[in-house]
Amino acid sequence: MSMQRFAVELKRRTVGIAVRLAGGFVFYASDKAFEEMDGRTFARAREIERQLKKIAKRKELERRQFQANPRFA
């Protein structure tokens, strides 16, 4: 079986690659914002997308909270 690789994008920006293996897809992050997903295996490519969106949303909320109440500024 040849290895299939796919660029993974979020909001028109490449954030990593997914490598198809037996049993699913392994995600390799190219964007530091998603390094917590680096090396994880997902059963379906759609799961990668969902997790990326979840992390992006969390990081955006954290950024907004920090801007509203900067503790170390």
C-alpha cells in the first residue's frame, strides 16, 4: 500500500499534513498553534478538521480574554 499524504488547511492556511495509514490518519502539525495534535491518529479525516476548529476557537477565546484583561501587560 502506498502512503497517501494530504495538506491540511484551516481558513485557507496550511496547518499540517495528514498521512493515511491502516486504521486512520496521522496528523503532523506545521503550525505551532496546533502542535498539541502533532502525531495523533484520527479514524477519519473529518475528525482532524473538527479538532482543528475546536482548538482554533479555544485559542481565539483565550486571545480575546487576554486582550480584555491583560495580566502581564
